[in-house]
Amino acid sequence: MVFNASDPSGAGGLSADITAIASVGAHPLPVVTGAYVRDTGEVFDHFAFDEEAVAEQARTILEDVPVQVIKVGFAGSPEALSTIAEIAADYPDVPLIAYMPSLSWWDEGPTDLYEDAFKELLLPQTTVLVGNHSTLWRWLLPDWSSERSPTARDIAKAASEMGVPYTLVTGVPLPDQFIDNVLATPQAVLASEKFERFDAVFAGAGDTLSAALAALVAGGADLAAATTEALAYLDRCLDGGFRPGMGHVVPDRLFWAQPEADAADDEDPSSGQTAFDLPAHDTKH
């Protein structure tokens, strides 16, 4: 079950959740928490659903389908976070994977209220917290005074003080244009994958990663193996990324659906085997 906002650009939000979860072999149960007003370049606004609407969506499907994992993206309001926390408390044996996106597009007042509610209500029930290094640093370690940047274990320690046993920190800067992605506890690094930094700016990478991780955990993979596989999946999504509009690059979460280059080159257009007789277009799939 995924709680997230609708994203009309298709870059993140429920669009990312649904395609990533289905792509790695699980069935998504999407609960709409609101709607972004955005394009592929930036977020302009967000309209939050009433918390009762969020609760009715979730509880209705929970009475019908056994849920293996709960994933929380952008809930839109402290009230919605409270509702989600109440629902999660009724299913204490179901792992909860929470993703904290960058909220730099939002005003400072709503951002502070949302982050405080997330910290107080949702983190105590979170199994794995996922977030970018700079986002989690600013949120969980606002008074960090050391000249060095906090490590993934430093951030995991701050999260553990709120009740989070595992933290997946992405985008940790490394020398020579590399970044590290680290699953950590305060005591140890459980998994680490280093990737070369892409030149492009992506929209929706965090939602893609956290959704894939949730689906793999739901499928029975242990957390370290699921993290490694989810990061490899994200790397392939980013490698195949495309720019549908004038803004950022969108991860191709269905990269595996593309025909192989050799097969496409060898196809005889006169064979009559094409599935659709349509003119060429600019969409990805």
C-alpha cells in the first residue's frame, strides 16, 4: 500500500510508485493523499486531500486485501500524516517504508509543521527511512556543527532516536563525481552501492527507489538484498531516463520493456508483424 500525491508530470508521486512497484513484480494499492501542481521542472503548489478521504481509501482496501508493506511518500499535511500513523498502528507487523522528499518548493511554515508531524507521528512506526543525504541532514541534524559532512551512520543515529531502525541515505557525495547510497544503522553499514554521478537532473528518483524497495521487501527479500536490488533498478531507470517536457529528466521505470537495438534494427517493416499501425510519436513507450 502506497500513500502519495498524484503527480501530473508522471515523474514522481503515485505515478512513480505504481510503475516501479509493478515493474519489480508486486501489486500496488495506491492511496491518493492530494495532488501536485507541477511540471517536469518544478513544483508550484499542492492540494491536500481531507484526512477522512485518505482514511476511507486506505481502510476500505485494507479490509479486502492483505498488505505486505506500507510505503509513505508525500502525505501533504500534518493531519494526513496523523491519519496514516493511526492506520499503520493498527498493522504493527507490516513493515513501513517512509520517504522524505525535498520540500524546498514549499513555504517555510507548512514545511516545518509537516516535518515536525512526520518526525513525531510517523518515524516511531517507520522500519526504513529513505531520503537524500542533504534533505535528511537538514531535517534530522539541523544543528550539525562539525566541519565534515555527517555520514550515513550519523544520520541513521539521529533517525534511530525517533524510533527508526534502518535508514537508507542516498546521494552521499564522494570524490571524482561519484555518489554513495548507504543502508545504515547507528552501529553498522548494512549495504552500500556507489554509482557515478549523472550529468542530468532527475525528477522522481527518490519515489522510484523507495517504491522499488517496498515492492522487493513485500516479495520476501531481506532488507540488505532488497536495497542492493532496488538501487541497481534505480540506476538502470536513470540510465534510460528521458525528457518528456522542457524540465528535468524522468526515470524510465519500464526500461526493460524497450526492444533490443539489434531486434529493432532487424525488424522487417514489410513483415506485417507490428502490433499497431500508428505514426511515430515522441512518448517513451
